Amino acid sequence: MIIEHAILPVRPGHEAEFEAAIRRARRLIAVQPGFRRMMVSRSAETPNEYLLLVEWATIDAHTKGFRLSPEYNEWKALLHHFYEPFPVVEHFVPIELEESGQ
């Protein structure tokens, strides 16, 4: 499992429009092979910043699957104009917090 992580800096004053757009965009990512779930949270301290977490089966499911799909072009059209600056996207591998044998 891989977790895609991005802080989305939305242009101030466009938060409501962005939230409506990302709700519409969710359907585009949810149909992708390897997609597991998506979570978006709004910062309590900086209301125009959002945390995007997407769980994928593999990095390739995101980078070679979704990003090369026709749905990604729709995703970009719906969302990318809201960002200033453009977000950095990283992939994380979960670590086991339970000690083995316990």
C-alpha cells in the first residue's frame, strides 16, 4: 500500500469553489485500478490549505495508471487552477507500529 500526500494551497477566497470541485473530481479517481480511498481535510490554522491523502495499491497505480488516464485530464481541468503555488506530491509507505510477537 502507498499513501499519496499533498498539501493543496488554494487561492484565498476560492475555498468553497475548490471544495465543490474536489467533490466532483472524486468520482474520477475512485474508478481507477489500484485506488483504495481518498481523504481531504481543511487546515484549522490556514483555511485555504487542504491535506489530500489517497491510498493506492502501488505507486504505479497512481503515476502510470491515474496520471496517464483520460480521467486525469478532467481532474486537472477541475482542480489545478485553484493551486498557488502548485502542490508537491509525495508517496509514503506505512510502517508497522506494533512490535512483532506482541
